[in-house]
Amino acid sequence: MKIRSISYAPLVLSLALLGFARPAPAATWYIATNGSDAAGGGTTWTNAFLTITNAVTNSADGDMVIVSNGTYTLAGQIRITKGITLTSLQGRTNTFINGNYPASAN
């Protein structure tokens, strides 16, 4: 009968490394009045999204969505069901959201 020696070192090392794994850092999404909702965008000011809806849709829990100065008109409701931070670049006196309901709202 032949006895095989099994090394558990790689398994133990892999499990140890998994124990120290950190979650991926949260992403930041950018929105600007001169942006574009093209696929793959929103990750820098240079390729910022045009709409808040697109940034919220692409975001995940822990992400930050920054809206640049200007007025943004919504085509419909935005429902945020994730743990994201939605903020304006320079505060509420510089960024406006026109909700068009019932007439308009900022």
C-alpha cells in the first residue's frame, strides 16, 4: 500500500489571505451639464455622465455621486435604493434639480 503525503500549506495560505482581503474601495461617479451618458462614462470629470439617473443606476452601495454646478431636468423620478451618497459639487446654491412635478421643483 502506497501512502501519499498531502501538503496543506497552499490551502492554509489561501485561506489566510482571504481572511485579510478588503472590499474594493467605493467608486465616485461624476455628473456635468456638458457630460454624456455613453457607456463606460461617469468615472472622471472628463467623461462625466449627463444625467443623475444614469449615475445612480451605475452606482453601488458605498459609492459617491457628485453633481456639478448647473440645472438638471429630470425625465422621471429617481429612486435611490442603494447606500450611496448623492451630493453637489459646490452646494445647493449652485446645483438645481428640476423635477417637473407638478410644475417644477428645485
